[in-house]
Amino acid sequence: MTQPRPIRTVRGVRDILPGETVRWQRVEAEARRVFEAHGYREIRLPLFERTELFARGIGETTDIVEKEMYTFQDRSGESLTLRPEATASLLRAYIEHGLHVQPKPVRLYTLGPMFRYERPQAGRYRQFHQINVEALGEAHPALDAEVIGMLMELFRALGLAERLALQVNSIGDEACRPAFRERLAAYLREHAGELCPECRGRIERNPLRVLDCKRPGCQPLIDKAPSILEALCPGCREHFERVRGYLDALGLAYRVNPRMVRGLDYYVRTTFEVLTEELGAQNALAGGGRYDGLIQALGGPPDPGIGFAIGVERVTLLLGAGPDGPLPTALLIPLGEAALTALLPLAQAARRHGVGVEVAYGRKLRGELERAHRLGVPYVVIVGEDELRADRATLRDMASGAQRAIPLDRLPEELAALGRPG
């Protein structure tokens, strides 16, 4: 019979193997700790939604909606989309479940996979993972600074803050941005021949997105483009000045980057990104901003909001390789069926004491000792016929080779003592 061909993962997705999941768990655990210390609560959202949600929420002229969404029809003919980002889904839940009646701001976070059809490269996948934070119902500029400060506190807790750069900007609102869009579009039309084809297509549809182009040929023109900061209305200018004042009060280092825009249409006023120089083109680890009109655009109340998203793959790349994970304290080696039957309940009792143990299955002692060495466990427990008759076990220190006998009924407590520091 012909051996069937192995089935491989789809291009642009990947398995996260046990040696990597330790870093993922660390990022997720620190995120939960930091966010919950600031009063945020976790919400879990569906992986797919009605396509209309993302078309209305993200913006029909964005690259995500135009080119990157995984959209399909279900058996009823309804158009559904795998979520390309989390904010629209979270705000749909905020509206649908009446969370807007709770004391403001409503502070929520979520984490999980997102899906976009993009060209795969290091740090960018078609199924990727984000940690998202949203603070809803409060327009005060101090909230902007607090949200940014919380993001940087997470990176500090992960030991990454000194390797990252925070950039902030204001992109105005409906009072001042339309006039700036026209001014920017006029400038870009004059120089359209010097822009890449993608940027030329954006001039009429979404000229602000030209400022986000990373192609070297477009950079000289972008550097000379009009600055949004010169076009801010008094309200947006005051808001941004106060945000900067609160960031200074928090002691945060940052740079104002007037060319920084976000890739989604819903942002207004404060925007921000956290960047690294260590991952090549995929240099943004996190980013976000205000979206004060989005909740109302999705059919909810006129509540303001601010949030950010963190790219988990990129953060774990920066963390680098580390230990594969917590090791068991001991491998329990039974020599024979009777010894295996005796050790199984003792192993369960040890785990209830908080001790990590693995049980071998009665194979030869030499092979199991070799496996213990490969596992890296510090101790093995050996039980054979002689030990069973004496109602004891042999405990071996794998580093020194020293052995001692311990009563079987004391095994869980003895292992627990070994597993405690000191």
C-alpha cells in the first residue's frame, strides 16, 4: 500500500510548538495581570461576524476590507467574515449586550486569533494573534495617557521597554480632518507620478493612508507632505497638548510623529504606535488610538472610545528563545505491573500537592533512566519487586547519583518537599 502524502499547514499559518508556548503564556499572563490591575475585564468574542460589521466598522476603503478579509457565505446565503481585527467585534458586543449602561469608562480586553490575507513574512501571518484593549465611554485626555501608559507598563513587565520606541500623533477629527484631507490630496496629485501605484490609487479614496506607505521611493514625498498637526482645530490641539502633558506626568518617553496614521478609518485625535528596530519591516509591535464616532456608527450610543492592539507573534519574537517550560520534579519508574498499579495513585496524590510528576509504564530501567536524563528531570523514583515487599521507593538524585529509600506512603510529601525552593 502506498504511503499517503503528509498534509501540511496552509500557507501563512503556523503551529505554535511547546517550546514557544512558554513565551506566549508569559505574554498572556503578564497582560492579564497588568490590565486587571488597571480595572480591565476580559471579554471573549466570536471568530467570525457578519461581513457588514467590518465594512461599516473598519471602513470600506481600507486595505483590510478591500483586499485582506476572509469572507464566505454560509448555507443560508449570509455573508460572514473571519474577524480581521477585534475592535469592531468588541463594540458590537458592547452595544448588543447593553454594556454601555455600566459606569464609564467600561474597560475591556480580549485576546485571540485574527485573520487577514496578506503576504506571509517574519512576524506577519494570515492567522495571527492580538491582545486588544478598549476603554469606552470617556473622552478625557487623561484616559488616552493612561491607556498608553498601561501598554508601556506591560512591555516594562516583559523586560522589553528599553528596546522599544513610543510614537504619538493626533490625526484630528471631523471638524478639521476633511480640510486637511483635501490639502494633502492636492499635494499628492501634484506629485502623483513620483508615487508607487498603490499610493496613486489612494489619493482620491484615502489620501491619509499614503502617509503610512513604507516604500523607499515614496518616503521623500511623504516627508515633505503637509503636517496634520498644523491643521488641527482648537479642540483637537488642546486635547493633544493635554495628552502630552499627562504622558510627561507619567514619565513616559515618546516622540511626536506627524506622519503617523493608523490603517483603519475609524481613528480620530490621539493615535500611537510602539516600534522596534529588531524585526525588519515588521517594526510595529502595538498601536491604537481614539475612535470617538465608531460606536454610534455601529448603531450604539454616542460613546467615545480608545484602545490598542498588540501583535503577539512579534512580541514573542523579541522575547527570544528560552526554557521549553516547567519540568516535572520527578519521573516515577515502576518495574512491573504491580509497581505501576501502586505508583499511579501516588502520582495523583503528588500532583494534588502541587508537584509535577510523570509516570513511566514498566519498561526497562536503563531505558527509563535515559529518558529521565533527556527530559531533564532532577529526580527519579524507582519501585520494583524489592521495594514493594519493603513498602518503600528508591529516590535518585539525577545530578549526583545519590539514592535513598523513602516509605511509599510518604512519597507525595517527600516529592512536595523537593519541589519547594530552599
